[in-house]
Amino acid sequence: MDPKTQAPDDEVWHDDEAGPVVRPYAMTRGRTAPARGEFDLISLVVATRSVPSLAAGLQPEHVTIMRLAQRPLSVAEVAGHLTLPLGIVRVLLGDLLDKGYILAREPQPTSHTPPERIFKAVINGLRSL
């Protein structure tokens, strides 16, 4: 391509299907941590309402998350569907949680697991079968 006719860098398409590249930090306006929530990989998120329109001040990625979260999904599943880095997805989920568009359920800490004696009793019971 002739350098004189080359498009500015923000309009260069890196392959025919990708479209112009948007840096992940542009989606989060440079934020690296969610406003609210921890969002572990196995945290479950679910939408609290139907998908709002883009006029509600949400980015297209927020709307996509709302569509996906009409049923409970893990944070890892959301990131996989969006093909975005986990850090970016956490920030986007924090935005939605802050606005009340989603609920998040964090995994239970290991301190809430049953005592070891319960597990031993179950194992002994299974062995006796």
C-alpha cells in the first residue's frame, strides 16, 4: 500500500474479519479493577432485568453481558463468550453490579466446608456398600 494513501493507525484493519482493533483499556476507560465485587472465576452472575438499550449509557459489551446473563453464568464463561481478558470482564461486570443490572454470587470460602469427620463418615459408608 502506498504510504501516502495509508489510513491513520486507528483505522487500519489488521485482517479482513477483525475490523479495527480496540485496545481493552479503551473499553474500561483505563480502569483495571471493578468498582464493586471481586468476581472470582467461578463467581456466578445473573441479570436482574431484561437487556437495556444502548441509550441507557451502556457500552455494547455491557449489553452483551446482560444478554448472556439472563441465566446464571460464571465469570469465566462470560469472558469466554466475549473473548476478552478476564480483567476487562471484571471491570465491565463491576459497572453492571454498581448500576444494579446484575447480581453476583461469590464462591463460598473453604471455612464453610463440612468438618473432615463428615467426609470420613461418607467414605466409610461408601466402602461398606
